[in-house]
Amino acid sequence: MKPCSVCGNVYDKAFEVIVAAGPGTSGNRFTFDSFECAIHLLAPVCRHCGCRVIGHGAEADGVIYCCAHCAEQEGEKGLEDRV
């Protein structure tokens, strides 16, 4: 059993994630003891409010937002949340 890449916990039900694409993480392998740790390390962060984006979110010119409202607060126009 490998330790969690975030917290170092060794857990018999740990899982591995291989990241195929993404800035600074392409091809890396990570071991996690929980989805919480995986989200902490891998989920993008909303530029406006700083929350982790674990759903669809919104993207404008390569910038990630958790929702259209946050994008609008940063001056982006025309984005709509997916329903």
C-alpha cells in the first residue's frame, strides 16, 4: 500500500489516479485515501471565489470559474450555467 499523495495516510482501500492531461500534472500517478484528498490536489480553483470546481464549472479564455455568476463578477459576458 502506498501513502496518500496529499495526507500521507496509508489506507487499505486507497486508489490511484493517473492524470492524462493538465498543466503540471500530465502523466503523473497519484495515490489517494479519499476523494477529498483527490479533489484537494487535482480539482481546479475558481478564479473569483477560490472554491474547488468539482462539477462542470464555466470556462472563458482558459480561465476556470465555478459558475457563470463568478465569471460575470470577473467581467466575463455571455456565459450560462449548465442546467
